[in-house]
Amino acid sequence: METVCRVCLTDPVMMFSSNKEIYVDARGMLIVILVEYKFSESLISDLTGLTQQAVNRLKNIYPDRIKRHYLLFHTLQQIHVELSTTLPQDNCDTRDL
């Protein structure tokens, strides 16, 4: 979550409490990344405080949204680059979205 907040220039508290586009996008990208790392919807729900229904909605909407918006795609790539230096990558690639 720290990496997503740093790259998206968002505050972690606001990311989950605000409905402004920047925070919703950051939240969506976090969900996409957690799903790529094989986190279950229920675990993501527990970790983020979002309902399982909200997690499912973001999980289903954001891959397509990231494909259509260059800025989101570029931001997700930056997040992956930062994560690759700190976490083991499990063949996750933004081109598969």
C-alpha cells in the first residue's frame, strides 16, 4: 500500500475514505496488484476495510480501465517497477490486464 500511495501521490487514509477520482484510481490499482499477487477477495476485504462486494467491483472494473487510460497504465507500471525491487514477482505483467 505504501508503494501505491507513494507513486499515486495519495494519502493512505484518504485512499479509502474519499471518492475523488485520484483516490478511487489508487484504490483500484491497489486491488489489481493484490489480485495479481493471488490475494483472495476476502483477504483483500479484511486488509483494506472495503466490503467484499466493493473489492469484487474494483477487481472487475479496473483491468479494463487501466487498459483504456494511458496515465493509469503508466502509473501501474511504475508501481510494478518499485515492487519488483522489494517483492518477488510471480510472472505478473501489466500487459496481461
